[in-house]
Amino acid sequence: MDHSNHMMDMPNMNSTMPPMSDMNSTMDMGHSGHTGGTEHSMTFYFGVKNVPILFQEWTVNSTGGMVGACIAVCIVAMLYEGLKVLRETLLKRHIAKGKMAAAFSNGQGDHYVGHSHSLKQTMCSSSHWLQTLLHLVQVTISYALMLIFMSYNGYLAIAIIVGAGLGYFFFGWKKAVIVDINEHCH
């Protein structure tokens, strides 16, 4: 589409900008299709040949390779959901033990959360170091799954969705359990 006649009355605009017809030929961004190399598809496709996954070295070139990649990606997505539940469970356990917060009452039945340790003790605790390490792993996995999904390969996208669903099914039921820190019969 030629937009060269749509220029507004702006000073010196024609002298600094080439006509739109020239720009279209020089601004090819390589989004015409997925053929490998530096080109990248911007629409979902269901290909199994020359599909790079995260790294150029991990390139799928066969149906069997794609099946294996989908199984691996599905398992990673499942474990990602499990990691989220693990972090939450560890935090609840730590709080329930009273190491990070102590629940107390004001005598009227209202409950408050007060910190029982100093900032230095809390930040340098082994629990906080473990949570930080698990957070780094979780963020890394989430970005890797996002980048795999953004490869726009339909098989890999479905594998991530199925893995996240299965992971929630197998691990998410633990999130539905309400932990009462005042309950001592567990």
C-alpha cells in the first residue's frame, strides 16, 4: 500500500524521509515465515523440521525429535507448577513453625502478625536463602517456557499448556488445603 501521498504539512519531511514504497523494500524484518536462521514465524505453525528450541544447538529436525522435545517441555512445565507449590508449602511450614512470624491476639479475638526476628536474622536465615534460590530457578524456568511458547510452534505450545495443566492437577491440590497455624493436631 502506497502511503507517500499521506504526508502532512511538516517542514522538510520529504527531504529526510524516503517515500514509503522505498521503505517497505528496505525494512524487511524477516518475519515472512519460519525457515530457520534469523527468520522467525509470528503465527502459530505445526512444523517438525528445522525448529530451534531456546538454543540453535537444540534444533528439532524430525517427528521423533519433536515428540521427544514435546515430552521434555511438558515435563518441565509440570515441574514448574510443582516448584510453585513447593515454595508455597515451604513458606507456610516456616511460618507455622513460628520462625518468621508469631501470631498473637490483642485480647479481643483479633489476630495480628508480628515479626519475631530482626531484619538481619530474617534475611540471612537458611529459609530465606532457600526461597531466594528456588525463586531464581522458578524465574529461569518461567522465562524459558515463555521463550519456547514464543517460538510459535503449535506442538510446543500445546505441550506447555498440557504440562501446566497436568502439573496443577498433580501438585495444585495441595494449594487448596488451608493451613491453620493455630492447629496443632497435624
